[in-house]
Amino acid sequence: MEAAVNEPGLPVEIVRIGRELGKLWESSGDAKTRASLINLVIYTEAPNSLEANTRLLADIASRHAFRAILIFANPEAPENQARAWISAHCHLAGKGQICSEQITFQLNGDTAAALPNIVFSHLDSDLPLCFWSQAEFREPLDEQLWSWIDRLIFDSRTWSRPTEQFATMRRIAALAGPDFVLSDLNWTRLHPWRFALANLFDHSAALACLAKISSVRIARGTGSETTALLLAGWLAERLGWSPDGIGFVGRDGRTISLAAGPADHECIASVELSGNGFSFRLDRPTGSEFFHARLHAPGIPDSSMTIGAGRERLTDILLAELARGGRHPLYLPALAVVEPLFLSAWDNAR
């Protein structure tokens, strides 16, 4: 039986999900093998998001096996209704196919409050639970839900009120277990930038300039304000700068100005670190998988180079995060440096 057009799989009764999944694999015989490394829960409150998320899951299934629980919740809906679908994402492997399961829920009205039960009752064994919240965190917090999660995935770039959300994120972390991991896709998105900026200072003459930087200029696209701020926070934390007015102050008391201006770009367009007689700049054209670097400093011939930057697609960012597995030890320290200085003022201006 085929699913209805635009539906994310085969419609099933919620109480029969386990049985129907069993039938799905029985009917496939030996041609398909079910595989799963993690439980991946995606929670969204965005209308019409089920189709896009299903495509994303299909895209990552060939490189990271999972049981996906995709939940669209509409707590404000006038009717209380819960619906469910099942599907599988398969890819060729040898003579057969390897498949990941997807269970999709639509929770309207008061049924949205059943989120913890929906999640817990449909997990695949004792595999790690990765919970990707595409919606902003709601209070009061459900202690049971957050205490079960191994990795919380979110994207601070999408938040309309970052200061409030970062505060809630910290409260969630306090409720979680000792192995809990925070995964901000906005931080993962910056990995190529951080790697490339560090590479610019491999030369000993360039390294000497780090202690003399007096200006940081970041050009960012609309909606990427928090992305630019996190990058500035990483620089400040690594170089020992403290927040000071509209910039930073170094360990030696020098002032470092910060400008994070708009640019015609989807995310970060350029970063320039400069001081008296030197400048180091990275540019990334929209859609490019490379940085263009320009160096000007005493003891180094003026030069330019190309550095690999990888892809900026959400699929690739998510795959990089799922493949990592470990913690992000620099994330919270970088956020702590920049958050009090910039995020509150930015929130108030929106």
C-alpha cells in the first residue's frame, strides 16, 4: 500500500507502529537489512516542514544509520489530533540494501504535551538519543525529557531571542545526565573558519602578530548575527581577550575593536584580523567550497592562497556533527566571553 501524496510515509495507527514496522521488514525478505546507530529525534513546530525534514533524513541515511522520530507539533491548533506514518530510507550495499527507519508524528493541540511519551515509547533499544530541536525551547522544561537525552542538537542561528534561548539551554544542560552533549549547529558551521584562521598563523612571523591584533572585522549575511558573534567569542577566548564596551581588551591592556557588519552572503562572507602594519583576511564567496586568504605582514611576502572550506549545506553540517560524537570543549567558554557584551544588546534592538 502506498502512502498518500505529500504524506511522509505509510499512515499507521499510533498503537500499531511497532507491529507495522515489523510487517514492513518481513515483506522485504532478505533484500533489505535494517540498521541503526542512534535514535535521532527531530522536533519542529514549523508548518510544512515534514517534507523538507524527510528529504534531509533520506540524504543522510546512506552515511549515518538511524531510527528517526520526526515530530511536528502544533500546540496552538484548535483540535486535539495525533497522526503517525512509517517509512524507510534505503541505499545499496553489496547485493542488498541497508535501511534506516523513520517514524513521523503530527501532534495537534493538547496532544503535543505527549511529546516525552511519544519519544520514549518509540526509541530503538538503548542506542544513544540525539534530540534536534528545530523550535525554540519552551518553558516550563520537562525534566524527564531532557534527562534522557544524550546529545541536544540546535541551531542558535535560527533563534529570534538568543539571550533567552541560551539561558534556557544552560538550564536544560543542568537537568541532563553526566554524559550530556550540547551541539550547536551554528558552532559546527564555524569549524572551517576556525581551522582556516588558525592556519593563517602557522608562519612564525605571522604568529608574532597575534599578540598585536587591534581590529576584528566580520562581514556576515542577514540572519547570521549570532554566527559572527560566536566566531568573535572563539577568537577572544583563544587569545585571552576580555569584553570591553563595544570590543575587547587584551592581556596587555590594548584595545581590540570589533565590527560585524552586513554583507550580501548566506552566512559569513569575510573575516579580517589586522593591526599596525599587518592584516590577515579570509573571504568566502557565496556557494564556494574554498576560502581566499590574503596575508600582509612584516617578514612575510604579500601573498594569497586558497584553503578548502567544505560545504555549507545543512545536510553536511548535520553529518559533521553526528560523525563527531564527542564534546565541544571550546563552545561554552567562547559563548561566555561574548554573550554578556553583545547578545543582550542585539536582542533589544530586534
